[in-house]
Amino acid sequence: FAYDPDAAKRVIESPINAVIAVPGASGVGAGLANQAKDTLAIVHTGQSDALFDPIVVDPYQLTGESYSLSFDVVDSVTYWFLKNEASDVLATDTIFPATEDYFATLPFEQLPLYSLFNTITDGFIVTARNATFDPPMTYSSAVAIVDDFDSTAVVFGGLSPSGTWAAFIEGTPLPNKPVAPGAESLQLDIEFRFTDDGSVATYFNASVTVIDTILLPFEVWSIEEDRQINAAFYQAAGSKPVYEADPDFAGSYNFTKNFFIIPVYEPYTGTGMSDYYSNTQMGWLMKFDKTNTSFESGNIFRVSFVNPLFPGVDTY
């Protein structure tokens, strides 16, 4: 080909073709499934109230794999383990340094410093809330679940300073000392369901010299187990009866004596115990606010406890 400036000009062009553009989804790799600050989905097996949040820090490092957070006891020390699908241990420790109190108000860029571990794993960190291996030391909430009469209320008076029946008896000169149930029982939420028929509980007077039965105006239920359980009644002062009709509201009743209710973590039988010390399922000493409580049949009052993590039971 030789260029000739005097030759006639020619135009070279492609034929006209129609092009149709159809909108569609992004191609593979064209979009991110998660963004920074997203919380990844998690599934919990077990009864613990602990909450774990996998928070995305670098979405480009996410692998799409599944991970597990499990717990085990090694040489009498309880550990948590973060593992991938191949069961490789990515992180482990014995404590939970991060709770909502620490990280809830922090800027996002500081969150890695307050997570379970400081190293970003596959693009995310894990934060913990309500995570503990220790049994509960007190209740976490006490609320009325059902109360259709606004003029009266069931008012919780808290727990005995001793906590459990076993701890209370331990501080007395009584010769035989009961054994407290384990964390698997003390963690259970308790409901007091006020009914027309009530329930029968074991009765102890203040010095535990009288062991009898008493008819209570409520049933005691273990919520997680969905069953009615036995109860014991410790009268701190006075004698039976312990409630009477409320003079201000027909159909309502007031407590007239100070007493503690002790959940007994076993199926309800309606029969009393023979002593104060041999049953190993006697739990917390709970009381109502005698001065401010007025109740009716149909009231339901729940006392909740934070459920700890149990190795071999809870997984995330």
C-alpha cells in the first residue's frame, strides 16, 4: 500500500447493526455480599443468654465459609474456640473482654480493640454480650407478664442477701447443711402463676423447727423446662396464714407476712419435704414486696436469670 495524496478519498465504515441492552444482576465478583459494619448471620444451639456478633471489618477478606464458636474445659480451665470449616482453631482465650458496655459507644474503627480478639479474622471480628462461664449471682429482671388490673401490682422484693437456701443455712448454727443446685438449675427463669387453686409447698418457720405444708396462691414454673416445679416456703417472721383479701379492691389479695419462696428444681408433686437439708434442688430465696403487692388470680410474674455458657452444650 502506497499513500497517494492525489487519489480520490474513500470512506471505510462498518455496516449498521442494532444493539440491545438488557439490565441484569451484577456478574460474579462484581458486587460485595456484605459491607463494612454488617453483622453476619449466626445460629445458636443451647440455652445461654450470651450473644455473639460477627461484625464485618474488611468485606474483601470474607471467605463465605462457615465458622463455629465453641467452648471446652482444658486442665480445669474453660476456653472459647473460634474455628473454621476445617476445624482449624483461628483464635482462643479464657475470657470475654468485650461486652456491650465497652463497645456500644465506640467509633467503629475502635471496635477491633474491644472484640474477643484484636486480630481481624477473614474480614470480621467477634464481639460478645452477656457472655460468662460463671453461674448467676443474682436475677437479671423481674417483671409482670400478665396483669389485667391496673390498680394493683405484684412487686418483687428481690433475693435474700445469701442468695440460695444452701448459702443461707450455711450462715446459721443449724447442724445439717444443704447443698445448692448447680448453674444448670440456678440459671432457669421462674414464673409465679397466680391461680384460684394455688399449689402446695413445704413450709419452714423462722427457726426451721416446724416443717409442714402451706397452700400458696400461685404455682411455681420453670420456664425453660416448661413445667411446674415444687417450692418451699420460709417464713422469716410470724405464722400462717400469709395473705388476706385486699380491703380496697374486691377479688384482690395482700400478703400479710414476710416470707421467702424457694424454687425446688424438680417436677411438682404437691407433697412436702421431711427436712430442710437433704433435697439438693432447693435454689434461690425470693421474696415479694409485702407492703406494695396486691395480686389477683391470673397474674403471672417472671424472674429471669442470665444463663451462662456451658461447654459441650452451647455453640454458635
